[in-house]
Amino acid sequence: MKKADGVIIGAILLVCAALFLFSRFAGQKQTGPISAEIYVAGQLAQDVPLSGDAAYELAIGEGKVVLLVEPDGVSVASADCASQTCVHTGKITLPGQIITCLPNRVIVKLTGETDVAREVDVVAK
């Protein structure tokens, strides 16, 4: 195999990967209202619609988690935990996406409907 063959195969694989990612994620659009379910210690603490800008401060034991709710998504602004994984997750914008803060036992889950949820994924007999 020549060097040019490797370049051509690599370019084809790159184009295929780009087309797959585009078709997978570009088509997801929300079709109805989205809300954020906030769970603390496994219990639903609050269900917040994504209709306006708001900040929610959750005091959990000795810890604290600050959530930013915007019309286009939810993010964790700050948290009293060592890893800060929940803060680095960034903004979630589509139903089904989740942010977790394990040390503070907080889970934020977006619920709603997208046009992808209406499609049939698999039919088994």
C-alpha cells in the first residue's frame, strides 16, 4: 500500500464520520416545552420549566449547588465538590441529557419531546 492510498482511505473515513455525526445530531430539535427535573438524594425536589432565566441554589448538608436555568438549557454554575465534574459538563439543551453531582447527590435531567423521539428506532418480531 502506497502513502497516497492511506491518505485517501483516511479522508474517506473522516468524511464518513462527519456525515454520521451531522445526521445524528443536526436533526434533533425540540418540538414542545422542556423542563428540568432536579433530584436531590434520589427524590424529585423540583420541576422547573425552561421559560426564563433563573438561578437556583440547592443547599445539601454542608454542600451547595447553584443551577442556572435559561430558555435554551441548564448548567451548573458552581458546586461545593472537589472534582467539579458537574460544572465542567456545561449546558445541557436536549431532553434526555443529564448533569450529575455525585458528592452532593444532585441530578438534573431535561424532560420533554424532540422530533427524534417520535421516530421508530427499532422494530423487533
